[in-house]
Amino acid sequence: MGVIAWIVLGLIVGLLAEKIVNGGDSHGLIVTTVIGVAGAVVGGWLATKLFHVDDVKGFFNISTWLTALAGAVVLLLVFHALTGRRSARR
């Protein structure tokens, strides 16, 4: 995948992960994209280590999106655990 595809994937996955974890409370567009891209990388690494997946198949493959989403959710949960932040809805 190219750089633009990683950014688009990261933005969409980051938004979905924040919706799942925070109920839609966003950290902002850039942070959300970074969380999504980093989540995709973490998800790909975890898939390789845990499930022995050699590589993701491309931008339009559902396994790519699910792996990236799982990684972004895990990364966001770890971020919240480290910072002590819960959902910003009060």
C-alpha cells in the first residue's frame, strides 16, 4: 500500500476505533489518523506474531481493515490505560 492509502486507512480506522472505545469522542483529525495508522501497524504485527499471517492483502481486503481496526482499538485502550483517561463524556 502507498502512503496515501495508509493515511486514508488510518483516518477511517482511527475514527471507528474512537467510536468503539470513546463513544465518538475524538482526539482531533491528526491524532485520530496517527492512532489509526499506528493501530494498523500494531495490528499487522500482532497478526504476524499470533496468527502467523505473512502479510495483509491490500487496501480493499476486509482482513486488512479488521486487522487495522483491532490494532487501533488495542492501541487506544493502552493509551487510555497509560494516561488514565476514560471517555470524555461527563
